[in-house]
Amino acid sequence: MKHYLWDTDLVAKYFGLRNGMLGEDYSTKLSAHLAHGCISPRRIYHEIRRYEQERTANKSTYWVVFELAWRDFFRFFTLKHGNRIFQAGGTVRAAGAWRRDADALRRWKEGRTGWPLVDANMRELASTGFMSNRGRQNVASILALDFGLDWRAGADHFESLLVDYDVSSNWGNWVAAAGLTGGRVNKFNVVKQGFDYDPDGEYVRTWIQELRNVEGSTALEPWVLSAAERRKLGTEDYPERLQAGRGGQAAARGRGAKRARGWG
């Protein structure tokens, strides 16, 4: 916290960096410390208020406090709904079945879906135990709303790997990502998201070695390469795209992409 606030003033730049996926500075990186009880949200809150008094108060400091409140929201959400956050139909007790496809689930877990932004994030998670907020929203959306797979398998996978795993934040955000809270459904276009948040493909190339020789934004859509180009660039081992296969619940909830609230 001292590093993020007082040593670097990164807290005052949070708003412009919060959707990043690569590097050390795009988020507070306090989530693991919060999850394991190493620091309390109240201490962070009061330290930010002191920072605002002594240095600067701006949109960025406001949004860090807002994210702490969003984190608390999911604790109250869990208190209200109890075990329903673990059920297939979510807090709205939706009917219908999720699609079962062990191979598709395995490919999602391994970062081999053929969708570069998704695969890069899943490989980062497997290697580090961490994933950006932007990444979490995209990989959850494609699993539940495009592939139609049981969102609980995704939540369970996150639980097994995340260094900042927290019951309420993880399962609450997953049930929301699956469109099972009664609120709006936030379905992401993972290709557009790549162009929006990794326009040069740097993040994708960092985590997907099969695409390391693909220049610029083409790394976000390698299927546009010809067979000759794929051979030349050494991308033959990167898989073809896994296509949508909607289960009953996913089909009912896959309504247009909208911007999601944060994962925290």
C-alpha cells in the first residue's frame, strides 16, 4: 500500500490504468493481501483519504474507494443469497441445463480455445495465479454465454488457482457473469475487447508463444493469416477457434454485449 500510494503516486493514476492487463502498475495489486487478511479494507480506505488530503483527490482515488465498496457489495450479496450463489440456476433459480463438453472445458482451462485474448489470460492464470479484472470478465463471459458451459466449473477453476481467491468476490462475480442475478447480462465480444485493451497484441504475444512472431493486432485474430503465413510465422500449433455451443441457460441470457462492473 505504501508503494502504491506514497512511493509512486499510482493511486492517482488508477482510473486511466485500471483496464490494463500487462505490467505491474495497472491495478492496486492489493486483492491478494485483502483476501488473506494481511490488510483490511478500512485501512486502505483511511489511507486513501489521508492521501487525498495531503496530496491529491481525483477520479482515480475515488474509483479505488468505489472498488472497495464493490468488494463489500458481494459480501452483502452472499449474506442475502447464501448457497444460491453456488447453484446452477444462480440467485434467480433459473431453469434449464448447461452444456456438458469436457473437451471444450479442458481447452478453456488450458488456454487453447483459439481465441487469443481468452487464451492469453488463461495461460497467465495458470502460470501466476493472477488475472486482470478485464481478463476475468472476458474469460467468464465466453465460457458461460458463448460456449454454454456450466459457469460453476469456471468458478471452481478460479478457486483452485487464484492467489486472491475470495468466496464472495469469486462466486458472486461468476454468477453475475453467467447472467443469473436478475440484473443485466454483460456478454463480451472477446475480439473487440482485444482491440480495445490490447490493440498492438503485446499482451497476447507475451503469453501465447505460438503467436509470438505475429506482428501487431493480427495476433488478436490469427485466423486471417493464410496457410503460407502461418507456416512462415510458426503458428501452426495454435488451435482453431472453439465455436459457440449454447446450453439452455446460456441461450436465454446471451443478449448483446454490455459493459460489466468490475471483478473485485
